[in-house]
Amino acid sequence: MLAERTALFKRLDTAAAWTAAKAAAASTEHIIDLTAEEIRSDLAPMVREGTIIAINRNINRDTEIGPTTKLREAIARRISSETGQPWSRDEVAVTSGSKHALFNAAMVLLNPGDEVLIPVPHWTSFPAQVLLAGGVPIFIETRDNNYVPKPSDLAAAVTSRTKAIVVNTPNNPTGTIYDCETLTEIAQLAAERDLWIVFDECYGAFAHAPHTHHPILSIAPAARHRTLIVNSFSKSLALTGWQIGYLAGPESVIDAALALQRDTACNPDVICQHALLHHLDSGDDVFQQKLQRHVSEARTLGLSILSTLKSIPRPAAQGGFHFYLDLKGWRQSTKGPGPEFTADDVVNVLLMDAGVATVSGTIFGDSDGVRLSYGIDLGSLDKALRRLSATLNTWN
């Protein structure tokens, strides 16, 4: 007999959406894939150089539990600059990507039955990690407030079992950036009700003017002792395949997370650590600026094409590199005598009729949304969005 928790894996498995899309894309050049969680890019030059240096030095030994002290120090300096507060290496754990950081946070914070507030639509790992830790995800709807949770709704959902609030900005899948007022009120609520804040800012490098990403501790420094920062280099440096990120927070939490990490995933790849450290020490942000320009150009192109949609609002796409289509009003206006169609149906039609692979909002807890990634080359993006718009505008 398998452990009871294995029943969660099927329920939490979101890979099917991507697997189907990628299988279709692999079978024919006709399919353009807009499902990706990444920016299509070459390797950052300083990361490449750091990799070669590490290999030429025959670095192949495990790093100390931590992992690399110098890398933790470099990340602490980065967080200090972003938040305006001094951070030390003892407040940083290097992880195998942001999912690993979220897992560590859930496992060291939550007791069975503890509740965690999660705004919807949400990245799939948030409820998954809560459930695996024995917690209870409590979902907060955001559509009626432009995908930003109302602090009053969060406050109304707090019970004696509530342990934490998940804050994901820029948001995946919606691309929404939380404003300073909302972040301030969330921090105040956390202080009043003695809650943790899990602050996921993995898309923070991509905020599109006039919108600005605000690390929550830069505007609510008093929340530091109750805030965990989750981030990775997968997006900002286009290193999705490297799986390297970090968890930052109070030293007691980081100590517990590292103790857990010692007996589970251990340390991220040693070559990745040295390569990333070389990049951070170089102070070279030319590559990241290049990525930001590409994403900005893709966003401008995409919004221009999506503005031709007749009954679907143009997505805000304030940050990150995803467009999120709100289908609710359009689905209601096109409802016919037959069975009501869902976002899953829309995704299937776009795949088969338009040749465009997208992601249904149902995996993000929203049956009225479709997510499109624009981290691809501009030519393919132009073609994909024109096909998509034509199909949705002639929906029957």
C-alpha cells in the first residue's frame, strides 16, 4: 500500500497541460507553444564563463551545508540592496529553484491543519506545497479587483488556524503587480493576526512601466521578522533548466530549512553555484537588461495584437512575461443552447484550430482564464497571437 499523501500527487499534477501542448508542438511545426515558464534565450555570458572556470578548476566536490558560503553572502548583498536593510548569509538558504524554497518554507512553518491564504488565480505550487505539509489552502478570489486581493477579503478569511498569507507579485499567471497600499495593508494584517508572509517575487525583474515591483520589506520593514522571501534566477537570468533559487528570512527559519534540506534535496549543483557566484560578483547586468528589453518588446507587440479581440478585455500584463485572458464575460455572452464551454475547451480549440498551445486557467484555480507566455521570439509570437485572435473573434 502506498502512503496516503501519494493521492495528492495526482490531484496536484499540472504536467498534463504542458505535456499535451508540447507533444502537439513536437508533432508538427504548425503548433506554436505559448505554455512556457521561461524566456527563450542563450546563456548569460558571465554564467557561461563561471561554468567554464569551475569545470577547468575540476570542481566536483559537494559544498558545505548551506550551501556555498560566498554565494549566500552574494545573495544577501543583493537582498540588502533591494530591501534597503542589511542581510547576512545566515538569513539565506540557496535552494534547487523556487519550488524547493516553497517546499522548505511549508515544511518548517506548517503544522497539520494550519491554514494558508492563497489569492486566486495562483501558481500551482502554492496549494500543492501547503497540502503536502498537511496544511489547508484557503483561496481568495481576486478577479473583481483586477486580480489583486482585497485586504478586507484576506482579513475576513483569517481564522484561529490561519498561519500564513502567500503574496506573489508580479503574479503568475495574471501578470498583476501589487501596489504599495495593498502590500502595506497585507503587512499590517499579518502583524495584527500574527501571520507569516510568504513573498514570492520570482518575476520581480520584469515590471513594465509605469508599473514598479516593490519588495514588501522595502515598504513594510517592520514585517521582516514574519516574512519569507522566495526567489530564483530562472526568470531574471533565463536559467530555468539550472534550478537554482533561494529562501530568505529569519535565521531560525533558515536554520530549520537547511536542516530539512540536509536530509532531502541536499545542495544545488556545485557547478551552478560557482557559475552564479561568478555572475553576481561580476556586477554585469548587461544580459539582464537585454532580456528585459526583449520581454518589453514582446509585450508591446502582443498587447497590440490582443487589442483586436472583440469581447475579451486586453490583459494588463503589468509584470512577468504572461498574458492572462479573462474569458468570463466573453463566455457568458457567447453561451448557446448547448453545453457551456470552459477554459479547457478554449485551450483545446486554440490548439487544434489555431495551432497555438496555451494553458487553461483551471490549473490555476480559475475556470475563466487562459495564460499565454510571450517569452518567445517576436516572429513566432506575432504569428501565434494573430491566429489566436482570429479564432476567438470567430468563435462558434
